[in-house]
Amino acid sequence: MYPVKVIGKNQPSVLCRYVITCGGLYSDRLARMTACSKEPGIVPFRGDYLLLKQNKRHLVNGNIYPVPDPRFPFLGVHFTPRMDGNIWLGPNAILAFSRQGYNLTDFSMKDSFETFTNRGFWKLMKKHWKFASQELYEGFFIKKTVQKLQNFIPELTTDDVERGPSGVRAQALAVDGNLVDDFVFDFGNGELGQRCLHVRNAPSPAATSSLAIAEVIADKFEQIYNE
């Protein structure tokens, strides 16, 4: 009645009839565990934020966004007032050398090897090497990021900001080097694998739209398994 057994590393095992995975940065690896295709693979991109110092928060009264570049899924640097009163500035978009690479110096041999052997990665770099180099350079120097922000608030200076938190985006990458910007669902192979529905990509704003996305996944589940 419960043919699937999910074994946790430090948690009790769970018996179930079906599994839905939403693995984020590890969605491709979870899918491969049930003999799914290697594609699309996940390439991690880190986004670093700056924080506007308290004495300068009066400069921002609401969200400020640039016109997005249609070539990329990244929004570009923007101003985000938060519920706690902080104002986040950014983020940039830098290739991360670890799927848990929240710091500039974080490195994982396994994660980097997967990125550099991804068939679409070098095609992506060939098309956008200038953008990637510029983002990496700006990640080291706050002044360069502030120069972008000054397009919206000219009086902003490097003295008005400090380094803030970082996030890592799980970016699905197609074989042709294009960034996947739509939902990708996959199903495992074999008697047990077919009982696994993998969410391999959920485009931004996935967190903001999480409840609506959950409805889409539930509908997909019902269509396939008729339960």
C-alpha cells in the first residue's frame, strides 16, 4: 500500500505512495536519483545585497526597480524596503562555486565540477562573458554597485551603505546555454521512480507565489495520478 520509502540521513524513514520533490539547488540531483534526464542542470548564482544605513533610509519611500534586461532572468539592482525597517539594495548576479556558496570565497569541488562540465554552461559564458565578468568585478567593490544605484538616487554614496546578506539562486540551464525561465516538471523511471514528481525549475518569484505554485503542482499531480 505504501511502496515508496524515503530514508532521511538523520530523520526517521517515511513510507508513502508518491513523492513530490521541490529541491531547489539540488532539484537536478534529486531527479537523477530516479533515473531522470541530467538536463536541465542547476547552476548556482549568488546575489549579494547592500544595506542602506539607518540615517539614509529617508531617501527611499518604496520599491524602486530598473527596467529589466530581457536577456536575463535577474531583476538588476533595486531598492527593497522590508518589514523590519531595513532597506536592501541589489542584488548582483555572480556565479557561485558552491551550491551553498553564500560567501564570496565558498567553494565546493563537486559543485564546481558539475557546473564546469555542464554542456550549456560554456555556451552561456560565450554569449554573456562580459556581463559575468562585470558582475564578478562589482561583487568585490561596493563602489561599482553604488554607481549603478546612483542612476536612481544620485546623492547616494559608498558611505551610506554596508554589506548585507546574500542568497543563492537555483538557475536551471538548458543544453543550448539558455537560462530556463519556465516551470519544468519531470517524472522518474521504473516502477517506483514513476511515483516521483520532480519540480526541477520554478521561476521567480517562486517564494512570493508559493501558494499559487503549490496549486499548480497539486493540479499536475491529480492529472497524472488521478487521485
